[in-house]
Amino acid sequence: MLWFQQLINNLDRDLQHAIRVEGKMDLGSVSNYDEVKDSIMEKVLKEWHGILDRHYLMVEACESNTVSEEDYNDLGRAGLGSCLLGGLPNWLVAYAARLVRFINFERTKLPEEILKHNLEEKRKYFSYICLEVENSDVEVQAEGVYNQRLQNLAVTLDKVVKNFRVRYVMRCIFGDPRKAPPPLEKLSPEEIVSFL
């Protein structure tokens, strides 16, 4: 999938040529993937997961600083297991679980948005559109976005675990990287007053 995605990057010109030459949109549904990523994913993010929502996930994970059974189950279903999560502080594992929950939620919202976008685009070029084929294409595209999100999360977590400098600093400061405190801390009322 990654190889194929790289192959189709920035192929709008080729897409238009393929439509004219082939007379069908099969290539377009795949080539449209990058455009889908940019416009539709941003729309879903803005509507369902704005900047405050993203910050809330981090605050919630830092405040709890524990990993629940549900967190481990969600991470496991997403393919993120102990090999990847071992050595990470609890707040970071909890944050990853919250991100996985959003990725799962986004997976349910994307098909509808992608279908709207694809139908809008294809109506410019075709008078007949087979909804059965479109629904199938939409599911493939949404699954591709879902897989890419999970891969990006896994790569990011892997870099945190394996990055020598991060581990070295965490080990020097905290002894065990897993004991690193959350980057955010809720202040007590007394601390708030003294800060003001």
C-alpha cells in the first residue's frame, strides 16, 4: 500500500489523461487518494476533532496517567502491542489509546465524506455513476486512510522508544523512561493562587 501510494503521488495530470484515454475512472479512484487525504480528512478533523479536542486527549491522558484494560484492548485491536508500547510512560500509552479511538471514529465518518467528494468530482466528467462501485471504492480509500493513520502512530511511538537521545535523557533524568512524568500537570487551587 505504501509503495502504491508513493507511486500515485501528485498524479492529477495523469488522472485526467487516464480518464480521457481509458474512458473510465478506475485509475482515478486510486489516484484521487492524495486529494482525499488533503481535503476530506481535514474536513473530518475540523468538524469532529478540532484543536481543543486534540489538546483534551493529551490533558486527559496526562491527568489519569494510568492505562486501563480498555486502553490495552483498543491498542491491541489496532495492532499496537507490548513490543511497541513497552518502555513508554503510562501517560503516553494512554494518549496513544485515545488517538486510536479517534482513528477508529474517523474510520466511521470518512466513507460518507469521501463518497460525497467522489460523486461531486465524477459528476463533472460522467453522466452515469455506479453507486455500488463507488461505495466499494470509498471503503478502500477509507481503509487506506485508517491504515496510514495507524502506521504513522506506530512509527511515531517506535521513534520515541528507540530514539537513543530521548531514552538517554529520560533515563538520566528519571532513571526508568517509563517513570517519566506527564508533560502536563493539573495544578491544585493553592498552586493556581500562588502562580497568580
